[in-house]
Amino acid sequence: MFAFGLTIFSLIHPFLYGYFIIGIIGGCLLVFFARKNLSFEKRRGKIYFRTHIWVELILLTLFLSRFLYRVTELYLAAPDLHSLGSYSQSIGTDPFTIGVCFLIAVYYIGFSSIVIKISRNGLEQNGHSKEKDILA
């Protein structure tokens, strides 16, 4: 149902495809950078991991800034929130929020799949030594 609604919405507003693509490319770049700078530690049979601090800061800044922007915009505009149509029209006027959501979603899906794959295969098979990759 969500995919159908997104398809109809993007057909009405075709410029959203640009924001989708920018979000997907940005998410893939963050996954690539996070994969390169991933560190692991195995303690008491559990695997702990940490990404690069800049990847974490970029994601946190993007999410919080867009969230605060949207909350402020909705508060100042004070649309009739009892009507679903008014809220969806306000989202359609700010497609950058959709691009940021795609970036964050692509990053978390990609990064989580990498971490799951590495943890299932074991650290040693993927070139991560327990002694080398200790968290700071």
C-alpha cells in the first residue's frame, strides 16, 4: 500500500525522483565509507562494532535538523491536522525531507546487512582480528 501511494505521489510530483536518487546515492556513499572504517571487538562471545564518528554525526545532524525543521514548520503553519489531506500536502511541498529519509533508510538497511553478514561469517574470516580492531 505504501509503495502504491509513493508511486502515485511521485507521478503527480515527478521532481521527487531527483530527491529519491540523491538520497539513495548519498546513503550508498555513507555505507561505503562506514564499511571502510568499521571496527569490531569480540568480548565474552559477543561482537561489538562501531562506525566512523563522522558518519554518525552526519546521520544524527541530518535526522535532527529535518525533524526540527518539520516540527517547526507544522507548528508555525498550524494546518488542520484532523484532515489527512492537509498533512500530506505539507509534506509534498518539502521534498528535501523525503530525500533525507531515503538517505537514512538506505544507510541503515545497507549497513545493517553488512554487520549481519560479517557477524554470521565470523570476524576472522572477514579479515578482522580481535587484537587489531579494539574499540577506543
